[in-house]
Amino acid sequence: MIKIVFIGIAAVFLILLLKNAKPEFALLLSLCTCVVMMLGCVGVLAGVIDRLQELFSYAKLPGGYFSLLLKILGITYLADFGSSLCKDAGQTAIAAQIDLAGRLVVISISLPVILAVFEELVRMI
Amino acid sequence: MLLGVCMTIQLIFRIAAVGILVSVINQILKHSGREEHAFLVSLAGLLLVLLWIVPYIAELFSIIRELFEL
């Protein structure tokens, strides 16, 4: 954990140094820092996902729902990663497009689940 | 895993070093009047840094894909 914080702070100073001289290098540096920090905490993420898998197995839900949740989690993370990077670079329009694309993909994935819920409701009434 | 504690900080410092070097060289080239060389040098620096970063990005995306079953 400390390693990640130190990497972040060191990178912020270097980015400030490079900001006015070479803005593109500042962006590259921030991209590289995000990637490195995420690689740092991926191990912890894998552990959390395995625990959640066990938790979900107790619920005896049909198998597809947990992997659907994971997929949606991954898509929102990637969309947020891309859009915040574009916002850093000042391109808010592109960031908004990436957000929109992320939402569309999430909706398209979760539609079958919504339909299943409604069918269940109709059958109950 | 490409990742090690010293690997990551060293990578970040290398990128910052290339950035500073390129900006210094650009200043020198600008003052000596050769504008297009300055642009070429900054382009080369950019490509070099991209060359270093791409394997890390590829590894991150493959890990994310395999972890979230995307």
C-alpha cells in the first residue's frame, strides 16, 4: 500500500515539473502511473473476487449472475479509467463519449436479467 | 509479472528523464534556429516512452480481461 502511495506522489511531482514544458509527457507519465498503480493492487482485487465467488455460491443463484456482475464491474472500471484520463488531458468531449459507451455496454449486458425479473413478476401476478 | 518495486519507480523516473531531456534539447534547437529538428526530437522521445509503456498497458488489460471475464 505504501509503495503505491509513494509512486503516486513521486509521479505527481514529476508531472508538475513536465506540465508546462512538455504537456504530452505529463499525460504519458500520468497514464503510466495509473497503469503501474493498478498492476500493484490487482493481486488484492483477485483475492476479493475469489471471496465474493464463495459468498455467491452460498446464495445458490444460477451461475450467470455473478459473472455478469464481474463483467459490469470490469467495464465500469475501464470506462472510468479512460474517461478520467481524457479529462486530465482536457478532452471532456471524448471523456463523455467513453462514459456513454460504457453505459451502453452495461445496459446491453444487463437487459436479459431485467427481462428475467419481469417475467418472474408476471408469473407471480 | 513485469512489476517489481524498483522496476516501477525506475520506469517512472526514466520517462520523466526522457521528458526533461527532450524539452532541454528542444530549447537548444529552437534557439539555434532549427525548428523542425526540435519537433522530430520530441516525436522521437514520445515514441521511445510509448515503447516502454505499451507492454505494461498490454499486461494490465490482459489481467483485467482475465480477472473480470470480459
